[in-house]
Amino acid sequence: MKKEAEANADEDRKVRETVDKLNAADSLIFQTEKQLKEFGDKIPADKKQPIEEALFKLKAAHAAQDVAGIDGAMADLNYQTSCCQRRDGQGWSARSSHRWCIGNTSSTADAEVTDVDFEEVKNDK
């Protein structure tokens, strides 16, 4: 049984990598569609179209379970969403590779953070 597991270890690793890529692509597709649905009307058409095209390519590679195609399509989609950013601090921006934030994106939002003291209480029962 141990020899059989060792003999199949390489194949198992390849299958796991494929499944991980498919899951990552599925997650990116879901998040991108959700964000486009929620904030798509705030993104200019010249920025939105390349994102939608990259999303279409990723969906096609995902459906075909093409791992190499998924890698390229995910990189393209991440690049397109990172390019979707306003520089004036107002409106929409890419907060990470595929998440957008609406509103004031300047550092004044950080000024509202309040530091508090806390005490850790442990029960020794």
C-alpha cells in the first residue's frame, strides 16, 4: 500500500495543482463578477472593457480546465484590474488585484482609526 502511494505521488501532486488552480480561478471569477455587478457603473468604459475581456478569457480557460491558460488569464485579469485606478483619491479604485472600493480612497480615511487599550483576562479554572 505504501509503495502504491509512493508510485502515485507524482500524479496526485499534479491533480492537486490542477484542482488548486481551478479553485483559484473560480474564486477570482466570482469576485470579479460580484465587483463588476456592484461597482461596474462607476468604472469608465475604457477601463471596464479590458477587465470584461480578461474575465471572459479566464472563464473559457476555466471551463476547458486549461491550467496554463488559467495562469495567463488570471495574470491578465489581475493586471487589468490593477490598472483600473483613479489617481485623485475620489471615486473608484483597485484596492487589491481584483477588489474595488468606492468612495474616498485618500489617507484621510485612516485618520478615523482609534487606538484603544485592552486587557487580556484569562480564566484559570
